[in-house]
Amino acid sequence: MAQHRNAVEGAAELLARLGAARIEHPGGTLLAHLERVHDRLGRWGAPPVLRIAGLCHAAYGTDGFATALLPVERRGELAEVIGAEAESLVYFYASCDRARSYRDLAAFTDRFTGRACTPSSRQQRDFAELTAANELDLVAESPAFAEEYGERIGALLTSFRPLLSEAAWRDCRALTGS
């Protein structure tokens, strides 16, 4: 528990230093969003490594949020603070080419390299859980976002259902009506 707390504190300091508290994001700032995703994953009982990845999931930007706090060439800096396993999850999440990968996570395409891969079942589950936490935070915090994208998010998370924990699925149903 102390190791997780230290990683959270170190990650929050790094994210703040990189400007996450000054970047606007639906529901407030990017840093506030990242903290809420971390907390939501914690309420779902996610393992510490996934929660830390949730806190840092937008460090390299995403296919849906182009602002990057760190270029992928500096992955080592994030790994130094949160550990290699959590950083690997952050990269995997950030690298998702959504147009290609959302249809079938077993045929995942990395948007940074253009390479396709077959992720492990654990990678698919972690990706689905992190995606759900991210999207549900946006739906919960921004009525405008929920109005515009809520139905599509509900459909996406329904397609991820076999990969989601029961706690995540309950939240999905509650927030999207899926």
C-alpha cells in the first residue's frame, strides 16, 4: 500500500510539473480527470498497477485527446516514477488506434508505429477497464459530453462487457443505461 501511495504521489507531482493542472478537459482540468479515473478504478477494486496507469493514462496523449504531456521517446521518465509495468499499460492505452482496435481488441493497432499485435487477455481486460473508467468519468462530469457521446460510449462499453469487472459493468449500466 505504501508503495502505491508513493507512486501516486510521484506521478501526481510529475503530471503537475508537466502542466496537467493547467490543461482544460471535460469536467475541469486534465489532472482532475486523471485523479478521478484513478479513484474510479480503485472503487472497482482494480489492482494498484492498473490504478497508477489510470492516473497517467493520457501522459502520451490518446487517439481521442491529442495533447501529450510527454513524447513517447521519453517513456523512461514515466517508468522511473510509476514502474515499468504501469508505464507499459499507459503506453498500450495511449497507443490505441481506436478506429482499428475498438472493433476487435484482439487485432490491436499501435497508432504510434502502425504495427498490429495480438494483446494478451490481461492486456485486453486492463485496456477495457481503463477505457471504461476514462469514458465514464467524462460522461459523469460533463453533461455536454454525455449528450453528444453517451450513446456511442454505451455501445462501446457493451461490446467490452466480457472483459469488464462486475463493478465496472454496474457503473457502465448506471451511467450510460447500457
